[in-house]
Amino acid sequence: MDSLKNLVVGRLLALDMDPVSRIALWKKYSLDSHQLYASYSILCSRRQPLTLKESQELGVEAVASIARARENFIRRSSVEKPEARDSMIKIVVDEILQEN
């Protein structure tokens, strides 16, 4: 059964999905959230906040985690050098992944 799950997850990872849909799908089927690093990175570092529709799709817990991470990223971005951006986003996404 694990090999089938791994096959399905591999195929899902290969699909071109928007980050919100990917996170919602992973949560719905209790998949390994550590595979969502890129999706969380996109949502935490983009300029625009989550829309109402995205928030509804993700659920309260995920929205709260992403909002907290975005705030941390913005706060750190204001005092860090621009070249430190990648390491800052890694820190805030790791915080989300530790919560899940």
C-alpha cells in the first residue's frame, strides 16, 4: 500500500498545481507536509495576501500559519540584506512545517 501511495504522491508532485490547491489536497489526504516547501515558499513570499477564496480552501489553521510566517518574513526582510531573502524564507517555511 505504501508503494502505491508513494507512486500517487510522486505523480501529484509532478502536476502543475497552484500552491493553495496543492496544500489543500495534501491536508485533505494527510500527506507529508514536508513535500510542500515550494508551495509554502510561494505563499509566504508573494506580495499579495491570501484571498478569501484561498483562505476558505486552506482552512483556518493553514491560513493562520501562513499569515504568521508572512509577517515574520516581512519583518525580517525589513532588517536583513536582500541577498538573505532565501535563507529568511527557509526559516519561516520551516516554522510552518514544524507546526504540521
